[in-house]
Amino acid sequence: MVNEERMRKTFTDLVKIYAPSKGEREVCDYLKKELKKLGASRIVEDNDGSINGGNSGNLIATFNGNAEGLPSIALTGHMDCVECCRNIEPVLKDGVFRSKGNTILGGDDKAGVTAILEGLHLMKETYIPHGKITVIFTVQEEIGLFGSRNIEKEYIQDIDFGYTLDADGPAGSVFNAGPSEYTLDFICHGVAAHAGMCPEKGTSAIAMAGLAIAACPNGRIDEETTCNLGTIEGGTAVNIVPDRCAVHGEARSRSTEKLEKVVSQMENAFRKAADKFPEGSLEIKKEKAYDAFLVKESDPALRLFKGACSAAGFPVKVAPSGGGSDANWFGTKGFPSVLVGVGMTDFHTNKENLKEKDLYDAGELVYRIIEAESHFGK
């Protein structure tokens, strides 16, 4: 069904393009040309071509429907990669794509982007009836979902539901729920003093942080809740009582109640520790990174997905995700989206790999999703 040679070329072309977060311009221009060839009725970059100090906006393309009464769907992926993604040399051996080993491969999310483009090619070549299709390629997903967070709402109006092709697992894997997340910064302030001459005049910010960390919940809390203290910075020299220590962490849960509870526990651990250092003080900064999403198995997005997988012969595996994705913000900004597997393995590492078959299957799945619209009323 898919044009394997075309998919190989598209994927290798894309991964060779250096596209770190905030530096997606070249891949954005490449995709503009491809979408124009495919006959998109409208191609735009939002936010005047720049988001969060980057050199590109989100790329949004519209393909008008050619039949009435069919759902309006979105197909989404992201253009950026984590470092190190400069000078990627993809190697295809024994049916598996890898880099030469000194970089990532970039299948996250060039595999998803490739699959979307192939599905659109097949849609055009087979003249299948379909509803309105909105293709969204976001920026800065890897550094905080800034693209989907800042997407202009005028470009995502009238979308019934969507598919975010940016997950591990072969075709048929789908994540229908994801957590909310808070990021937390705990800044402990003490009093500096010479550690050898007059340590009693000082108040150790590191000691305050250490006491708090020991009392703080950490790791897996339950099946849908986690928290983590990830980085610590503080002190200036071994002979100075440290007057500042910053601890940076996060908490996630698919339950709003559980998330608020664990965040409160983390905050209370630091406040109680700070109370034991009356000469010191505590500063807490808390930010909601994104909200949870949930698409029920009875909802149209999953029912159409299952129909598409059935037509292609792909077994369906539905599961919740523990990570954040563009699907979180799309759900907040205007339309529900599920997170779809494209086969990526060991992503964000130099061991990243992608089975050739998984790439082709992802392309076929996108086509089957579009095809399934033709017998799926709103």
C-alpha cells in the first residue's frame, strides 16, 4: 500500500535536517514545500513565524473535505528534536534505522511527520472521500510543549478530534490519557559565613534543602501519580556556609485531586524544614505545565482509530501515558487528540532505532484513518 521508497527518502531527508528546539526553520520550509505539492488549500505559520524566541512558528495546513457529513480531523506531529541532532547520518541495516552512533536518530518525531506525509500522498493517489483534514506540525515540543501551548486558536477551529503521531509502540498502539504536570522550584535561603572561622554565624541553605528532600515524597506514588526532585544547585565554596540552595522538581498525575495532594505534600515538606532554620527563608515557585487529557474508548476518535486498525490488520493496544505531549494542549485548546505509536525505540539516546516495517505501518495507519472517515459519520 505505502510507497516504501518514498517513505525512506522522506524520513532520511528529514532526520538529516538539523532541527533543535527553537531552530526548526529549515525543516519547516521543507514541509511547506511538501504540503504545497500535496495540494493543501491553506498553509500558514502562526505567531508571525516565531514562538518563544524560536525561528519558526507552528506549521498548519488545511485540506478541504470532498464529502459532506464526515468528521473534521487533525493529524499532528512536531518538528523539533532533542540534542544531539546535528549531522545525523541515518543507517538502514537489517530492516532497522539507526544513526551512526554519535547522535540520536531523530525518529522522535520525524517518524510521525513522515507517516503523516505518506498518508496524505495515499489520500491524493486513491481519491478517497474525506472530511476536512488539518495537519499541524508544532515547534519546541521537546522543551515544554511551547508550540501546542501557544498555537493560535483561529487555526484549530472546527476540528472534531485528532491524532498526535508521537509515541513508542507499533501501529495500533494508542495512548488515550495523559497526566497534568506541575513544575516546582524550591529556593532555600540561608546566611553566609566563614565555615572555619565562624560557622555558627551562618545558616546552611543546603542543610535546609537536605532536610526537606528527606521528607519529600518521591518517585511512583500510585498507578497514575509520580513526582521527582531532579536537580539541585547551591553553595559557592567549601569554606563558606551556603546561603542559597535551589531544588527543582515536578509532579504528575492523571487525577487532579491526587496531583494537588502530592504537590501540597512536597510544599509542606520544604516549609516544615524551613521552619527549623529561623534565620533562613524559603521561596516556592509553582507552575502548571499542562493539563491532563482523557479520550474514552467510546469516543469518536478511538472508535475511528479502531476501525482504521481493523482495516489494516493492526492489533489495537490502548493504554494511558505517564508523559506530556502536544495531545495535552490540543485537548485544552480546542479538540481531543490521542497519542499514536509510530515505532520509535530508545528515543532521546544515541541508541535510538526504528524498524523499517514500523515506519511503513505508521504511514499506512494514517491513510487508514483518513479512509475510515468515509464510513464514519459525526
